[in-house]
Amino acid sequence: MEGGGGSGNKTTGGLAGFFGAGGAGYSHADLAGVPLTGMNPLSPYLNVDPRYLVQDTDEFILPTGANKTRGRFELAFFTIGGCCMTGAAFGAMNGLRLGLKETQNMAWSKPRNVQILNMVTRQGALWANTLGSLALLYSAFGVIIEKTRGAEDDLNTVAAGTMTGMLYKCTGGLRGVARGGLAGLTLTGLYALYNNWEHMRGSLLQQSL
């Protein structure tokens, strides 16, 4: 009887301990070393010191002596190609406008389509050649001035634009040279002013305060 009672108490205690109603439990320290069957341990990448996530250095590693921004020689290819494509697109639209205007009295037929197509290709090639030549001269003068002065600033931009306009209009005599230089100076001056507008605005606000 006692054995049966003891067995019953042991069973009751085991069930009570299983359901958390009583009995001695295990602490977290006791369970820390018990391996979990069928479960992977936590990845060490989930516990990262946030100080390692702060980047105090540059994102990219540059060669010794290299600049963080691209120079005029690197930008020359983009400038020339972009101007050629812009000129071709603008010339094509202008050629389409002129072709439709010149053939407005003609019925829709093959000769009219051919004439419009010829006007589109002619104007596209003309404007692409013009803007591409200007971009080539501007980039060449910009690279030469940058290498000569050893600095890259807005003065190079204005000087390159002025010299480009003067050389492009040199066939028109002194008056043409003056007009071309003035046009180049105006356009590049406005471009330099646009690039430095935020800096100039901040300086004016600081002076007013």
C-alpha cells in the first residue's frame, strides 16, 4: 500500500511539475548548456555592435592622387555624345516641322513622305554636327586650361566657353569673333552662376544675419 501510495504521489508530482503546477523546476543556468535537438544556433550576425555600422571613412577606395570627382577629360566624352544626341533629336523635330510646313499643299503620297524624311535627316545631321563641334571645342579648351592652370573651377568653364565661341565664329571676322566670344561668355557665365547659386544664397543669408 505504501508502495502504491508512493508511486501515486510520484506520478501526481510528475504531472504537476509537467504542467507547471508545482514541483522543482530548472533554472535558465541549468538549461543553458542543454543542446536543442533539431534547432540551429542563433547566427552571430544577429548580435552586432551598432558602432561597427557607422561609416566614418569614404565608401570607395580611390587610388593615390585620384580625385573624388571626374575631371574634364572624363566628362568630355559624355558632353560630346550628349550634345550630338540632343542636336540630332532637336534637328529631327525641326526637320519634321519644316517638312510638314513645306508639303502642306501636297497630298499624302510617297513623294511627300520622302521629302519629309529628307528634311528630317538633313536637319538632324546639321544640328548634331553643330552641337557636337561646339562640345568638342569646349571640352578641348577646358582640358587644356585645366592642365595649364592645375586647378578645376568655374574660371575654366567661363574661359573655355568664351574661347569656343570666338573660335567657332572666327570665319566672320572680328565682329563675328566678338559676337561668338560674348555668346560663349554669357552662356557659361549663366551656367557657373546656376551651379554656385546655393552657395551664394547661403553666403548672402549669413551676411544678412
